[in-house]
Amino acid sequence: MVPNGWFILKLDEIVKKTQLGTSERHKGDKCQSPIPLLKMGNLNWGGFDLTSLELLPLSKVDETLLLNKGDFLFNTRNTPQLVGKSAVWNNELGKVTFDNNINKITFNGDKADSFYMGYYLNTGKGKSKIRSLSAGSTSVAAIYWKDLKNIRLELPPIREQRKIAKILSTWDKAISTTERLIDNSKQQKKALMQQLLTGKKRLFDDSGKPFEGEFDRVNLSELATIDKSSLGKKTPEDFEFSYISLSDVETGKIADNLEKHVFSSSPSRARRKVSCGDILLATVRPNLKGFAKVKAEHDGMIASTGFSVLTPKKGVSGDYLYHYLFSCHITGQINALVVGSNYPAINSSDVSGLKIYIPSYDEQKKVASVLNNADQSLAQLEQQLADLKQEKKALMQQLLTGKRRVKINNKECVA
């Protein structure tokens, strides 16, 4: 059923003009100053990745191929999973052009709003209709205009489209603001770590005086017992456990839903016993920083032998040690020790010999407390971001299908 007042229109009926991007490439020494070139890899579902734009030297700039705010861009060629992505250009980078794997679509302003279409064609029914047109090989696929122009769309009147786009854009702004706050928080924590874990900045002790004295430089094995306990051959075959695999750990986090196994049929790597307070250090692909603290809910679980399990010794703050694993000092050592290209890893003896700079136990606890607070603030922002994205998704499902309508009151619409 089409919502009351909505229309079913073919894409061709709401499009004024389409235009493929440039196929022009380097023109030698006579070319003008290069301008950024938007390629298929820079176009995401509903947005852009502008971190790796190619600079394209052009002998003559075609003004019609320069992007303006509000231009709707459609990816005509890509991998089968990514073809059909579209987004509305809303970025101020000066002169930017696009290549011939991207189609710029100009909509009839009386029938379709480009920003609304950006939301509609990247979610739900709109996205499904686009993806169904993909044709090509297993590595490269294309969507041709002769097929694309005939897809049938369920659209509200133009004023309702614009109001829906405006409502959703407020959520995008809130999401973007939160993402920037997260980036800033990460940079601030990184700077804090650089200062606190090297002694460049000293905190105050309980008497209000700054900590003094040099940091000791010791091997990690002096601070923690490594792989303290593992399942052996005498483990009962019916022993049941939750398994923490390498894929279950990302930076600072252990997945919530873990597989359960019995020893007799468990993976051969499922051997490391973990206890609350231990630290997991991924020795396979350690550059991904699969390091995490073992909390109370993980006590007694079994981890993969792809981890070194660190049990802090007496007089060592586990939280200080955990934060130190993410420092540039440790990262540099690990990168120098990694062997293998397809399956990069370090071994247990490498882990034992990692060098750590460490202050007194009281200062360790103070430093760890500051960094823990930074992590908590970051976690709150990340949860806020996840909530905003989920709320926006739910709102889109309602507004873009007509399940929830916006009211038109003369010059303004109220959701």
C-alpha cells in the first residue's frame, strides 16, 4: 500500500539530467594546477571518504564536471558488494571533480529533493532496488542507466521530502559532532599517555606533592607472569567453557557473545586460562592491538593461545600495565619484532622481553586512574554515538516508508 498522498514514479520521471565524470588523466607538463578527483572508492553509502583523494592534473577543467553542494552522485562501477552507492556532495573543498565510474544525477526540483534521495536510495527498499540491478563479474560489477532509470520509487510530495531530509540532517549533525568529540578525546588521551607514561608530566601524591624519582626500565616478565595456567591433557573431556578467540577481542574490548565448547571438541588453540585482572595481549597480528583487560564476567574462561595472558605481579598496577601496552614505546618494539607477512606474529619470548618504564606503585595507580577516567569518558561518547545512529535508523525506517508522517502547515512542516 502506498501512503496517502505519495506517488509511484520511475526514476527517469524525476531526473532532469545525468552526467558521467571525467576519463581524462595526466596531461604532462602543460597541465593546470591539479584538483582533487573523486573516485568510486571515495564514495560510501550516504557519505564520502575524503582521506585519500587523488590529485588529477587537467589540461582544461570542464566546469560542468566540478562538484557543487547538493549534487547527487551515484557509483556505477565497483565490487558487487559496493556498486550502487550514492551520496549528496555537501563538502567545501574548493574545486573537486569526479571520474567516469560516478554518475552525477540532477533531479527535477519539483518532484525530488537530492538530500531526500540520498537517504532514500541508501536504505531499505531504495537500496534493495538499486542492488538488484547489479550486473557483472565476481570482482567488478556495474549498474547501467538503461536499467536504473526504470526502477519504481514510492515518494512523498516535494515539501514532505524536504522536511524529512531536514529532520534527518539534524541527526547527521549530532552524529558528526559526537564523532569529532570522540576523535578529540582519543587525541587527548594519546597526549596524556605520552606525558604520563614517560614521566614528562608528573601527578601529585596524596600529600599534594608531585611524584619524584626516575622511572625504572624493566622487562615485562619482571612485572607480570606470562601464560600462568593452561588446559592440559588431563583436562576432563566434558569440561565446558566460554572461549575467547582472537576475533573476539578488539582494542580494549572482549565480545559479549562468546562461543561455548567442551574440551573434547574444542579448538586446539583454546588452552589459556584467564582470571579477573589478567590482561590479554594478542601475539598474532599484534599491530591490530587486540589487547583487553579480563573482567569479573570473564573469570575462568579460556582464551586462544594466540594471546599472551599477563598476570600482574604484586606491587604492579594491572591498569598501568594495560595502558602501557597501547603506548608508542610498546608499539615500536612490537613492530620491530613481528615476523611473517601473511600471518604476522610475535612469540612468548618476545613478549617477556618487552621493555617497560615504570614508576612507584603509588604513581602507577594515579596514572592508571587518570587514564581509566579518560577511557570512561570515551566509552560514554561511543555509547552516545551508537544510540544516535540507532535512533536515526529507526526514524528513517518510519519517515522514508510513510509509517510516520510529517505535517505540512503552510510554510513549515512539523514532525
